[in-house]
Amino acid sequence: MSRRYDHARVTEYWQHVWEREGVYETPSGAEAPEDRTYVLGMFPYTSGSLHMGHIRNYAITDAHARYRRMAGDRVLHPMGWDAFGLPAENAAYERDTDPESWTRSCIERMRDDLKEMGFGYDWSREITTCDPEYYQWNQWLFTRFLDNDLVEYDSATVNWCPDCETVLADAQVETDEYEAAHGHTAGGVCWRCGTAVTQRDLDQWFFTITDYADELYDGLDDLEGWPEGVRDSQRNWIGRQEGAGVTFDVDEYGEVSAFTTRLDTVYGATYLALAPGHDLVSELAETDDDVAAYLDEVAGTDDAGLSGVATDLTATHPFTGERIPVYVAAYVLDDVGTGAVMGVPAHNERDHDFAEAHDLPVSQVVEPVDGSGTNLPDDPYTEDGMLTSSGEYDGLASTAARERLLDHDGVEEATTYRLRDWLISRQRYWGTPIPIVHCPDCGAVPVPDEDLPVELPAYVQTTGNPLDAAEEWKATTCPDCGGEATRETDTMDTFVDSSWYFLRFLSPHFDDAPFDQQTADQWLPVDVYVGGEEHAVLHLLYIRFFTRALADLGLLDEREPVERLINQGTVLHSGEKMSKSAGNAVAPHEYGAETTRLFVLSAAHPAQDFEWTVKDVSTAYEFQQDIYGMVSDFVDQRTRRHRSQEARPVRTESEPHDAYLEREIDRTIAAVTEEYDRFRFHRVVGELQRFARLLRRYERYEPPYLFAYSRGLRVLTKLLAPIAPYLAEELWHLLEADGLVAEADWPESLRDVSDYRIERGLVRTTLADVRDITEVVDISDPERIELVVAEDWKYEAYRTAQSADPDAAIVGEIMADESMQAHGDAAADYAADLADRSKGLEPIVDGERELDVLAQAAWLFEDEFGAEVTVRRASEDDDLAKKARPNKPAIHIS
């Protein structure tokens, strides 16, 4: 039998067996039991081939799904394709083909790649978002949202990517890259292609996600299974601010409300600034040439900085009655707050910069409580403090002043949000057609359910939006009046497709609705969802909105879609993110499924980045070869014995040292199970490597106890199965175990190993202490090692110190026990030592257990040092008894 594992030889066979046996299928419509587990990786965009980021994501979900299946859960682990989107349209254009043909070919390649990697998906539930059978439900949901006032059609200034020739939602404009290139955040770049974004006015379709702003914000507190970074990103994006609206009376116009979070600074307002898009500014532009010229100057500009223009208007300060100038200022944003800002240069950095640029007064109204100075007027003072020059409110602390000032006329509590409604219109072909007909008489009319789906016409290459050029497809009749009408030519943002796909997986062939509600209510929320942190806002906020909206439409009971979210880190190569564009990509198939999976899961915690190195990949490869070699050698020796051929001897009766292996098998089961539960696959691999080394060492020490050794190999195989399924299945077959390891029960400990960490630590530190002694004393060939376990009274004293109140007199508590007093000065000295390190006392096992653990592990000392080993309890007249402490035996080497 070959001692080398040939992955290529077994891959196709085990794929066939798993598929034939339906190992990974979860029957549709089956009632979900209490022990159900829904595991999902963010489905991939159909880009052509899998990259290492995909592999890491799906290796995590697959390992967890396989583990939970072996643990007895009914597991749902589906896969599908995020198939719509502009990149496919661009790729088709570059290759002189159509987006659908390109997309379908990509799906075929990627599906084959996923199967080759051994990922255990329920392929009977496969969905593809560009199938009319899927996107008809996008359209159906759109009409339900429209019927329930969750859709708006409005003219709006929108983000436009000139390269992609489409509108972008706010969340699809990245400002970090823009800031890095330009030194400020005014503007941004397209999330997909990196082109600088411009502004346009267009009629657009929106989902009113702002209706859920408070619930989405407050619900983040309950998502304890989500990374805090993702929750913070969503909080920042929603941008809820509690403050006050302050009403200024503007001549010849009326009231203008300005939002502020620092009402305590209101007496310091020296001007009123309006955003270029404010309604009052539009009116002024009709009669004020300077304002009109300024609007032309900043139109479509993302970098107007501190520019602004004075108007001929003044506003009445609601507290002082003074007249203050009104400006149009680019730094005031149309869609933040009310589009109006009370300028307080003394206490706000942006206001201060604008005031300096336009020679406006700076009036201090808050000063430090401790009387320390400020850098005003050169720099603003932005902290809370005590009010000054604020009339009757002088002397109040900022917090108290904000409460009192709310009682003034023209002031009221207000809340603003950064979040804006979700703009879903896209001027492109490869997406879900928005199911609307524009009638000159009836307006925008939804397409009736019976006429869904509105399918895409044949693709024709053209500049701009191909649907706008599809004249025959555009021409239709109005569903209401029957007159001539035109189809909507915008398609939906592809994030609509992915906002509910996890629901379609639950009932992918359901014909009466997007999903079967009973099944959805049984399976939601998704237990584990794995994907990149870059989707914190773009995708994860949208699925939370969709789930709530569907619940309010009576289609779901659950309002949060995901219980536990895991963000996988980045795979790096030479310090950079691995990618085709960087020229540093490594194709998953280059090293084989098992090696690649072992490496990406063992390299780091799932959330951490790691570097791809050939050396570390080789370590993963050699690990699987070591395990395969050990099992194949065992099988070969077993065959020889069955054939009465010469073979290495084995034992059928146990000896004392076998108990160590038997207990270590149980300890390994406990440790690995704990690490699987915590998604620390890198530690799982470390445990398996350590256990494999122990099995090899045990087998070589002396003829192994067949029951213990064969059980160890079977347990190792089971524990390995979620991470390296092909290898584990092959090992399981060689070991002639029943059935498939993918369907085997998770191994259980036969003994109580709740203290396994303590027991392992005891053996490890004792071995290290013996090594240190032999090195320090320079004993190269010890003949005898004696390990002496402490007397019982020391364990009693230790536990008394452990349980004592931190402020208690520990020596007194210990010595108050008559049994301790019998040990005189030795007990008092030991009690004093415990008191000195009371905050660092680690958990221990009792003396009898320590004696057993060390006795069982004695063969490890004999094997390493070639010496006779004795393990015993200390006696009171024993010189070594003074040195022995709980879980720290005295050591004598001769």
C-alpha cells in the first residue's frame, strides 16, 4: 500500500459517493427540528473563477457545517450565484459576447471549482439571480413595497459614475480612497471601478430604508454575535444624532430651521449657512445673480471646500434678536440635518474655518470649567464647559444648558440621520427590470403579478443603457387604461438580489411566493453567516432592512436575518492582498483541495489576515501525508497479521501507560470540540498535529494496545473530517469503519475530562522543568527521575487561598483550620507564600488526580530521557515534600 496520499486519485470518487448518498441535502419543506443549523457563506459574484478569498470564506462555512452535521444537527448549507451586475456587462462588451453567456460560463467554472474543493453544498437548492424564476420575485417584492409606501419615485441629485455610466447609492461611493488621493473627503469614488463620482439630477426609484432608521440603529445593540466593527460601521452610516432644531426668521422668506447637537453654543451663532440645494437658495438664485453664479460654479463639483457666497438676506437670532448674515456655503450638505447650519465659529472647526475664509466674527460663549485658557480666536474651543456671554444662561454647564435652552420659543428636540433612502435605479442592462410602465395618462403603473416576470430583451451592444435602445421591448400598453405606454428602462441595484436570497434557499422551487413562510419561520435566523467586512454597510444593512420590511408585510416572523456573523480576513501575498490585478494570485487548484483547505484554516483565526507562503503550505501538505502514512502503515500491518505474515507486534491487554493515550484521546475530543464551537480552526489543526505526533510516538514506544491505538486513529479521522473531507473519507475507508465519515457521529469522550487543560498543563510544565534541570545541571544521560506529588494539606491550603475574599487575611484563614496548625511552621510559611501570589493562583486538580496523571504520563519521560521514572506521593518526613506544591511536583534526577 502506498504511504503517500494522492488527492487527485480520490477526489472524483468521493464526490460521486457523497452525491449518490445525498449526504449534504436537506429535504425541502421538512419541518426544521430544534437542532437545525443554517450555515451560509456570502454567495459569490460570477467573476469567472474562484480566488483564495472565496476559498477561505467557504472553507470556514464548510468546516462548521460538516462539524454540526456530525454533531447531529440537521444542517442547511446551500450555494448560489450573485449573477447580475455591471462587471458582467463590461466583460461581455470586452469579449464581444452577451452578459448572460459570459455569466453562465463563469458559473460552470466556479461550480466545478467548488465541487473540486470538496465543499459540501446542497446543490438541489442552487439559485442564480439572473434566472427569471428568481428575479420575478425581485419584481414581485418591488410591487409589494410600492403598495406599502416603501418605494418612492422622485427627481434627485444622484451620484453618477461616468465610467460605469450608472447611478450609485451613497453606500457605493467610497470616500476613504478619495481622501487618500486628494487629502479630503469631499466627493468619492465608485466602489466598483474607482472612478471619481460626479453629480446628476435624474428621476430615480428609492426604497425608503429611512423608515427603519431607528429600528436598524437600536437593533444593533442586540446583535451580540456580530463583530463590533460591523455594528459600529452601521451605526456610523445610519448616523443618528440627537440634538435640537433652532428656528431663524429670514427676511422676506420666513422660517429656516437649523439642526445642532450643541445647543449650548447658540449664543455664539454669528451667521446662518445654507446648503446649495436648500429650497431657499433655489428661490434666491432666480433673483440674485451672485447666488446663481455660485450655484453654477459648484454644480457637479465635489470639491468646493470652504467656498461660499453672501446673500442680501439676514436672519433674526432667536435668542438675541440680532440680525446675522445668511450665506450659501458648500460645506453645508443638502442631505444632512436640515440643510441649514447656525455658524458658531468659536466652537466648531468647520464653522471656524469658514468664518476665517469669509472674515466673519468669532464669539466665544463656552469656556473651560476649570478656568484654563483657550486658543480663541485662532482655534475653536469644541469641548463642553460653562456658558458665558449667554444671557440668563451664564454659568450653566453645557449639559444643563442644553436642557434649559429647549424651553425657548423656536427650539425643539430633533433627531437627524446620515442614512438616506436606498437608491435602487441603475441605468444598465444586466439587472432586474423594474416592473413599472410609464403611461402619459396614468403615470407610473406597476406591472400586474400575472405579467411577471418582465424579462430582459436580447442584449445589443450600445453605449449607455441598452434597455433604453430596445425600442420594441420598451413599447407596451398601460395595465390600467390600455393605452400606449413605455416600460421603465432602469434595472435594480444588484444588492436587491442579495438582500433576500438567504430566504429563497429555504424553498428554492416554491412557485406561489418568493419563499415559503412556514419554512422561513422555522429556519431563521441564519445561524452562521460568513463574508467580508467590506459588506458591513452595502449588503448587511440591506438584508436587515429587507427582513424587517418583509416582517411588516406579514411575510416573516423574524426581524433580524443573521444570528452570528463572521468576517474572514484577507489572504496576503508579499504583503499585499492576493488578487489577479496585483499579479500575485494563487489558483486554489495549484496545491490541491486538502492542502489549500488545511492551510487557509490553519494559518490564522478566521477574522485575521495572513500571508500565503510556500513554506507554510508545505507544512499543511506534509501534515496530511504524515496522517495518511500513519493510517496506511496501520492497515498494512493489520493485513499482514490477518495473512499470518511478519508484522510488528500489538497488544490486546492494556498496561498502565495505555491509560495516558486513552485519556488523551478524550482530552483531544474535548479540546477540538471546543475550538470548532469557537470557530478557531487554526487551533483545531494545531490540536490534530499534536495528537498525530502523540499517536506516532505511542506506536513506536512499544507494541501498542490495539484497542486504544485504533480508536485514536478513528477519532483523529473524525476530528479531521470537517477540515479535510477527502482525506478523512479515504482514511475512514482504509480503517474499515462503518458508513461515510461525513455522516458519522461526532466522537464523544469516554471519561470526564472537564479538567483537560489543567491535566495537560501539568504534564507539559513538568516535562519542561525536567528539561531545564538536565540542562542546568548538565545531566546528559539521567538514570532515574523521581516525581514527588505534594501532601494533601497543601491542596487544602491552596483551595482555601483560591476561594478567599481578595481583601481577606489569607494566612489567618488558612491557619484557622486545626488540621493546618498541625503542620506548624511549614503550613504558616506555605500560607504566606499563597497570600503573596493570591491573585495569580491557577486552577489545579487534586493530589490524587495529579498522581494519576503523572503516573500515566511517566512513559513520556522515559521515552524522552531514557531514564527510569518513579511517581509517588510525598510523606511528612520526606526531604522532597518541602519542595512539592500542588500541580508542581518536586523533581529529583540522578
